[in-house]
Amino acid sequence: MLPKYLQELFSNQQYNPESFFLIAGPCVVESEELVMEIADKVAATCRELDIPYVFKASYRKANRTSASSFTGIGDDNGLSLIKKVGDTFKLPTTSDIHAHEEAAMAAPYIDILQIPAFLCRQTDLLVAAAETNKIVNVKKGQFLSGESMKFAVDKISKAGNDKVMLTERGNTFGYQDLVVDYRNLPIMAQHGVPVIMDCTHSLQQPNQPGGVTGGNPQMIGTIAKAAIATGALGLFIETHPNPAVAKSDGANMLPLHLLPGLLEKLVRLRETVVKHSL
């Protein structure tokens, strides 16, 4: 069951109250045409399947392997387009922030402030996000355990905001790969917050010699199914009409045309999990 603040977030959507919720969109705002196309198609699929939906896109990518990597179309332009998506399709929206001064800047445009995994211990960033009174979604660092994320939750709660979510996105495995420890999902749920599985970034293969992060997108369905089976309340999936030409994280995004079929399977799996209380 969704907590009250998520029920309010999705109050203008028709959805199955026993469903997982979906956070999905492109890695970064590339153009108005792209974000509108993705939001339109994903929103239509979620309406058909009674899945509550949050549109996601980064207005700026601050964490890039190479200095020559695409970072965005400008903060104001990116944020304005994310807000336009939300207004056009009547969807809640989210994007990541990277420094404490960005919290107040981004808050008027989006509904959920996302804290990147590498920044999940940054106290001033967490407190600034909390003080906007927006929902704060903290991605678990690749270097942390589920137990240690209690302190991120505490920092936000002590700043006066109890609208917190945690996202699992894998742990560092060697130098150029990640592995998902599904024990982290129920462990983080014990902190009293909704837990989300990032099904795409958890398949990254970072720090490649060519300066572009690799990925293993054929495993997205496997990661998502296992997450539903182990109790994830939300799924995070980055998607793109043509990942091969995406300007960021194309190597681990799901092709947009494959998303409806995957979501249909996940809805059936979720129904079974709820029915049998796995």
C-alpha cells in the first residue's frame, strides 16, 4: 500500500492501489520532442495497466565519465521542459539535484527531488532537499549497505520532512561492474520508507577505458522481476526510443517499445506476490 504522501501525489491518476509505482523516462532532457514522446507513450501504457507513474529526466548530468560527455541543454531549459511534461500529461515529475543550492532552484519545477547515489551521504544536500518539503528519493550509494541508509533517512527526517524514499541501484563489484544484493530491499524497508529498484543503473558497467559507461540492458527484465518478488514498492526504469543514439546512458536504457510488454509481466507478477504475500 502506498504511503499517504504518494497517494496524494497520484491523486489525479486511476491506478490499482496494490500496484507498484513506476518512475520512468530518459536519462537526460535531450529535446522537447523526446521528453514529450516518452511521457506520452509511458503514461498511456501505465493508464492501461493501472500503474501510478512518475516522469523522470535529469535536467543536468553532473556525474559523467568523460569531460566531453553531454551534460544537458541548460538548467532552466531542462527544468522548464520537465515541468511542461508534468503539466501537459498531468504527471508528477522527478529529477536529480547535485548540490545544496540546487534544491530550492529545482523544487518549483518537480515533485520529487532525487539524490544521486554518489551524493547520498552529503548532509547539506539532504537537508536542503528536505527543507523544500518535497518528496526526497535517495539512491543508495554503490559503496553502502542497506542498513547504512538509515542515516540518510534520519538526516531528512530530522530536518522536518518525513516524505522519504530509498532506491537500490547495486553495489560496486570489482572495478567495472555492479551486482545487486536483494537483501537490501527488505532491509531498507525496515527504515519505514518505500523502497524502489533502479532496474537500469544497477546494470551499469562503469569506468570503461573508452570514457563511456557500459551496460547490460538485456537483464533489465530479470532485475525488475526479482525486485517485485522481493517486495519493491516502486521501479525505476530509464527508457529511450533509440538507446543507441541517446546522449547519456544509452548502454543501459530499455528501448521504449519493449516497456509495455515488460510492465504487463510485472503487473501479473505483482498480483501473484500480493495474493500469496511472498
